[in-house]
Amino acid sequence: MLSNSAAVLARLMMGTITRVATEEAVAALTFDDGPHPDHTPRLLDILERYNARATFFMVGTNAQLYPEIVEQVALAGHAIGNHSWDHPSFPYIKGSERRAQIRACQNALFPHGQKLFRPPYGDQSLASRLDALMLGYRVVTWDVIANDWLDHDADWIVNSLKNKIQPGSVILFHDTIYSAVDSRFEDREPMLQAVEILLQQLHNDFRFSTIPELLKNGKPDKQNWYKKSDIQFLNSLKVQNGVSRQYVDKKHCR
């Protein structure tokens, strides 16, 4: 077993950023799976009304389809991170494919992408964490979840969030849904309404910034974040663009 000091060192080197330790009233809104030609511009309008900045973890296939939306997000002052090429669960694919996924998305986001990576589904193994590190990426997950990939209404989303957001929080939303169990979960109207209500209620109490800006306000809280989604769940998903994957639970994807 690792000693306490070795465990702390390993977490500092390999840990995943989940939030930032700060006393400043600042938090980060993050949006996964986009860009989308309708939802993302509407979301940008909402953020601009409340002078909020956010971080968009984009999927490479969508970024390639809508480069003008990628540029629009960047020009509006938001940060853009890497969310893989086509949203596979990284622990279930080989290391060579993981690295190709990150590089392909990086190329699709150029020149606007930053060295921030969020693993699809939040799924990560030690090997996939090493791949991101090898490519120079900081891995960022979250500490507050909107659960906006389910069919909750805006009031439910807001009520579930507003008492959980603390200084330094990283909040997970989706400006589109790349893969879903049912097409009804792709409806982004509740998300858009929830973001507007949340900003109406909290913009006087919190400043909403990008992940790079948030990291300037305190020390990143790094956790040993290793998880795999249930393989039957993953195999039930319908992909937004392209062919749905069928995963095999290989114990040693390296």
C-alpha cells in the first residue's frame, strides 16, 4: 500500500480536477457534447445576458460539423475543452484509440481548444488518465451534476442545483446529448430554461467563470477519479451522429 505522503503525491500528479478550493464566490458552468447549431447559440445568448462565462467540452465530430459555432463560442469569451472525437467510454477502448480520439478532437477544435479534457460519461481508468497526461491535458470532471440528460423539467433541475453550488464548484450541463437511451432525453429546452433561471437567481451572489479563470482563484481539488459505466447501459445508447458502439468488457485495454 502507498504511504500517506505517496498517496498525496500520486493524487497531485494523477488526480482529476473536480472543483477549486477558494473562498471567492466564483463557480464554473460547463457544457458537454456540443456544439449544436440551435441549442449552443441560444445558450450563448443566455450567458451573455448575465455576463456569465462557461467552458464547453466539445465532441470532435460535432465541432467538425459546426466550426462556425466553435468560433462563436470562443469569440464570446468562453473556454473550449476536449471531450473526445466521438464520445466512447475510454476504459473500454485501447490506448492507441484513446490517444487518437483526443488528437482528432484537438484538430477539430483548432485553434480554439485548450488543454482541458473531460472523459465521456466521466469514465476513466488509470491507463486512460495516463494517456491524457501524456498528451498534456488537464482532466476536469465536476462536483455538481444537473442531471439534464434525463427528462426533468427546469424547476426540478434548478431546485436540485442551487443549494449544492459552492465557491469553486464545477457544474455539469449538456448543450446537446451525444448519446441517449431515448430520443426524448435530447430535448434541451429544460436545460436552457434551467440555466436562465439559475443565473437569474444566483448572478448577484456568484460570478460564473471559465475553468481556466476558476483555477486562478484557488487550488484545484484533485481526486482519484476512476469509474466505468455499466456495459449494458452503454450498449443501449443511441448515438446522435454515427453508428452506436457495442462494447466488450476487456479487462486489459491498454
